[in-house]
Amino acid sequence: MKTLYFRIVIQTILIMVLASVIAFLISNVYYHKVQKPHNGEKISKVAGEIVSLYEENPGQDIDAYLNHIAGLHYQMYLFNEQGEGTLYGEPFRDTTLDSDIISGVLNGKTYQGIANYNNGLFITGFFEDVLINSIGVPINVDGEKYALFVRPNIELQFGEFRFYLSVLLVLTLLLSFLFVIINTRFIVKPITKLTEATKRIADGNYSSKLNVTRSDEIGDLAKHFTKMTQSIQRLDDMRQEFVSNVSHEIQSPLASIQGFSQTLQSEELTKEQRNEYLSIIEKESRRMSLLSKQLLMLASLDKEDDALQRSSFDLAQQIRQVMFMLEWNWREKDMVIEMDLPSTVVSADEKLLNQVWTNLITNSIKYSESGSSIVIRLKKMGNFVEVMISDTGMGIPEEDLPYILDRFYKVDKVRNRSETGSGLGLSITKKMVELHGGTIEVQSELGKGTIFYIRLPLM
């Protein structure tokens, strides 16, 4: 399997090579279209000046003159009318030249060999040391016609520069490859750490830390990955705690049912004892049934898919109906009920909110003494509606308040074991409120009572 590191290195090198080839081709096209004609024109002027300077001083020796010019890094070839040639300066690699070209120059034409030299796409043609790649001009020597072919000795001039250019190119490529490898390692290293961390998480190890301090996209990825790991760890802890709590909640009534069922097999029990044990078995069975229903409801709410079936209804009327349904419970304790419920229409899931009020008001009744009071108020707050449910019951210890809405959390310190539920009611209530985009807050003081604030969007 090819690693990301290997892929980035290879792709970067290929891009560099491809870019170099494209740049080389573009520069060659530019040379042929622009630079090549310009070079031919420039050397034509030089050749014309060489001829003019000699013809203005006809008394000087042509060989000495041309040798002197050749010493200025020029290559020249002089042809007479018989086609015989004389070399001045460095020798040409190839002196082949068509006789028609020589004749044309002898007859007064200028030969544009550099501009017309066909060497394909490559710029290196300008440096080809052949006679045909030169400029030919006519020259008069002692009354006789000659053809002088001139080109700069580019190879001599370019030799040292070519060596320098070659060294520069090699060093550039080597350093580029080195920097590509280093930079790629810098890019891939945190990704490798992420991969290793992912493997550890897959093995169930959520405690490993990812030390990536970069401020780019990879750094953001590492930060989000760390947050995700922490969330997964919390979820795993919650899952384990949930399984443990469910097991405990099921085991407790099962143990009671099993124990009393075995006791009922005894023939020595009185009728009153049998009825008492049967009552306990029935009570524990109801407790298991309630737990099962709450677990199913919680699982359904956790999915959140199509959980809400919204409709418009009067929230005040709904709360009054819940109080009417629970009338026997609060009248049995001779409780005082105070309600301030102005008509307020909301768009929500009527069934779920009915369960919210039932859970909260039932708790207020259950954990309040006889003769205590419950106050329920409803008021609009901008685009939200706030419902306050206050009781004067036994209250909740301060250290328990942050966890009172957690699943399976019970305040057993102050509440009678016979009154303790499954610990899921308030967590279900919280989930229902949050599904509506609302919030639930709790204020309580031990021995003085509890206040719940539920805020819901109107629409």
C-alpha cells in the first residue's frame, strides 16, 4: 500500500518535472517566435559593420583584419568567387554550405542563416557550431568579390555559463527534492499521529493525547479529533454506567420477586403474610414495568428522527388538564395549588409536553409533605414561553443539583427508599424539552423546596 507520504513526494516531484518541461517548451517557442529573429538581425548588423569598417579602410590586410575580429569571439569563413574558403577564429563543427548560398552572397545578397536555421523546437539550435547557422554578407577585397559568413563564437562564450547553469540546475533539483521530502514529512507526521490515535481508539484506549500544535487545517483536524475522542470517551463511560444502572435497577426487583416467591411456597405463612408478600411482588413488578417503559421512551427520544409531531395548542389549557388528572394525588395530601396561566398558544408535540408536566408535577407532589403548596406560573419572554413549577417540598442537596437531570441519578440521602423511582424521569423530561429547542433549569434548597424553570420556543 502506498503511503500518503510517498504519494505527496511522488506527486510533487512529478509536478516539478512537468512544470519544468512545460516551461522549457514555452521558452523554446518564445525563442523561435521572438528571440531568434532578433538574434539574426543583431548579428546581421555586426556583420555589416565588419564589412563597412574594412571597406572604409581598403589598404589594410584582410587576413590580419579578420583574425583581429575573430579574436573578439567571432567565427568567420571567407569565400572567393572560385568557392575557396578561409577560416578565421575557432573552426566550425561542419562547414557544409550549398553553393547557391555562396553565389547569392557573392552577388550582393545577405544570407540570414541564423533566423532560417531549422533545428526543431529546441533553443540549443542557436548554439550549433555549423556554417549554415551564420550570417552571410558580400565584401569587396582589392576589387574582387568575396562572401563573408559570420557568427559569434557562442560555444566559447557559453561554455562557462553552461557549466554554471548545469550546476545550478542540478543543485536546484536536489534542494527542491530535499525540501519536498522535508515538507511532506512535516505535513504527513500529524496525519500519521492521527492514524495511530485512531487505531488506539479502535482498541478502546481513549486516554492517549494528540500533541499537534499547528494552526492550519491539519491542526484544526487534530483539535476536533481530540474533542471527538473526549466525546466518545464520555459516551462510552455513559454507556457503561447506563448498563450498570439498568442491571442494578432490574436486579433489585428481580431479587425481591424471587425471594418472596420462594417464601410464599412455605405452608407456615399466615394469610396476612401471604397478602403482604404478594403486594410486594406486585409493587416490584410495576416498578420493572415502569423501568421498561422509561427505557423504551428514552431510546426512542435518543434517536431524534421524526421524534416531534408538532401541532398548535394552548399550553395553559394543557397544564390545567394535567393538574385535573393529578387532582386525587394532591388533594390526598391536602396541598394548596396556585396557578397563573394566561392563554399561550405554542407549536409543539402535545403528547411529549404533556409527559413533561406530568413528570414534574408528580415529583412535586410525591416529595412534598401534606399541607404544602405548589405554584405554577406561565409567562411569555419574547419568542419563548417560560413555565415555572415551584413546590415547598423537602428540596435537593446543593451537591446533588448539578446531576439531578442525569440518567439514573437518585437523591437517596433525603428521600425514602419506598418513594425512590428509577432515576430516569427527570432525564426523560430534560430530553423532551431539549428536542423542542428549549431549556430546563433547577433551583432548590434542602428543606425549603424546589423550582423548575422550563423555557420553550413559541413556534
